Amino acid sequence: MLVVAWHLGAERMCEFKRKGFVDGWAALGCDNLEKMKSVLPALREELNDEEKFKQIYQFTFKFSRSENQKSLPLDIAILLWQLLLEGKYTHLDVWIQFLQEKHGKAISRDTWNLFLDFIKSCPNDFSGHDMEGAWPVLIDEFVEYALEQKV
């Protein structure tokens, strides 16, 4: 549904504006229910395209916030990370455990976006992580936590 919502220009969960709905499906070449159903496997495959995945990942943050909210509640962020990153990041369970044990707060857009960059650039043993780099403090704290856990 995240890929569909992205294509249809949805701004919030469960809200589709007529223009976005019509224009989005038209851009996908769909003008009836059968065509909509038939395009779903191709839309699902877009999650395997690195650039489209990044766009959908970043879209998900804004799409999933409540109106007038600047951050994502931690429980929602965790569910979305599980949905989007399951099987894509080895230490996802450790990240979630860390957030629940040590953070317990909402997730900012900066942390959300940079976490994807972090998992793409940092080796699984964390050997390439620069603690003096421009990562959010939360990510640096996660690396320390993960190394303490000997993952």
C-alpha cells in the first residue's frame, strides 16, 4: 500500500484525494479495477529498485505522521521499519531493541532519513562507522549499544 499511496500522491494514511487517485492510476495506465490489480506485482517490485525504495522510504515518514506532527511516534516508526526493512538490514531487531530500551521517544525526520543511509553505508560489523561523522546522535548511540551487545 505504501507504493500505491506514493504513486497516488497521498498525503496521509487512509486519505486519497480525487485528483491524486485519478492522476496516479492514469499515470500507471490503469482505468479499471482489473488493470489496477494487474499492476500491483510490478508496484511491489519497485521496492527492489534502490532509488525508488529510497523515495518510498522517505515518503513513508511524511505519509505516516498525524496532521501537524513533526515526528513519528516510536511505535509507528518501529512498525514501518519492520515493514520496509525486514530482510534488508541484518541488525533490525537490535535497532528496535535499542530504541525500545534506550530511546523511547518519537523519531525525527532526520533520524528516519539518515538511518537508511547508515544501513547502506556501514558494514554489518560497524567497522566503517565514524563516531565523529554527521550522523544523528541516536545512530552513534546505537552503534555503541550494538557493539556492547557483541552483534
